[in-house]
Amino acid sequence: QKEVEQDPGPLSVPEGAIVSLNCTYSNSAFQYFMWYRQYSRKGPELLMYTYSSGNKEDGRFTAQVDKSSKYISLFIRDSQPSDSATYLCAMFQGGKLIFGQGTELSVKP
Amino acid sequence: SAVISQKPSRDICQRGTSLTIQCQVDSQVTMMFWYRQQPGQSLTLIATANQGSEATYESGFVIDKFPISRPNLTFSTLTVSNMSPEDSSIYLCSVDMLAGGDEQFFGPGTRLTVL
């Protein structure tokens, strides 16, 4: 079993939709949780960073962590075509990041 | 954050040859990392590049295959040695500005194809 599981998609939604991206993990020692956005042929860009259970909001993006269920989510409200990218969850423990497989998102105008 | 550049951005190489990838940061950073991203796969940490000492390699990666240099706090190189088609991948460097390893910023990547 992988330490971090993420549905690879692809996920296609119409512009304006609410997008939900999810990851589960098995290691309860993970301390911090991140979401990265990676556009085609670019490096990953840090989007959200959380360290406790609950919600963190930044504009149209909300990161949610449920440590009891070992589950994290990223919600995108009013999705835009510019949100089309691959979204990777990542978790930190023992001095290194462990990444999920990434979910490819396409937002159609 | 930091401005991170990588050279080359892409290359096509022949089996059995070696390629050195450079990573340059616009400010001094304590921690630099090298990752591999194979087609359709996630990022896998190859090693942590330590300034003034040998790199720390993850399980499955060895120094003979992926030698790393870190001559100063703004620069590192990764060499992919004796390449085979299985080494075709995107290679990314990242840095952590706060030395904790948890908040990493990535370079644009080097897309390597081995024929």
C-alpha cells in the first residue's frame, strides 16, 4: 500500500464548477500537508500548506485536513480554465515530502 | 519564495552516456533536493544535496548512478550516469527556504529522453 493515495483522474469539469480533490494517507506521523499545482511542462508550485485538522481558505481555494480519517481535500470554487493543471498532494514527515500521484484537472470554458 | 533555474530544460541522449543537470537559486538556501517524475507518476525524492558534505540518497538511488555536487549554497548538479531508456523522466530540483524541508519550491524541471 502506498503511503499517499490520490485519484489520478483525469477530472473534467465545466467552468464555474466546484472541484473536490482528495488524498488519503496511511502514516499517522505525517505532520504537514500541502497541495501543489503543476502546469504542463512546469515545476510544481506550492498552493496550500496546512498542519492541523480543519479548513484553511485562500481565495477560491480551501484545504481541508481530517487527521482522524487520514484524509485531506482541496476544494476549488468557481473553477476557471486557468485552473487546468495537475494537482499533487504532499505530506511531510522525517525531513522529506511524500507526494501523491497527482490529479489532472481540466476546466472547460 | 526563490527563483530557481535549471539547465538544460530538455535533452535527448543516447544510451550509455551521462548528463549533468544544473540547478541555480537566486538566494542562499540550506536545503536542496533532487526529484524524479516519471511519465504518469508522482515525484520521487532521489537525494538531499548537502553543502560541504555528501548527498543523502533515498532507498533505490545510489551515488554511482546519480552523483550530486553542492559546491555552495546557491548551486547544485545532478548527473544521470550510464543512461538507459528507463532513465527517461523529468528531473526537478527544489529548495527549502526555512531549512525545515517542509516548504519546498521547485525549479522548472529538466525533461530527459534516453534513446
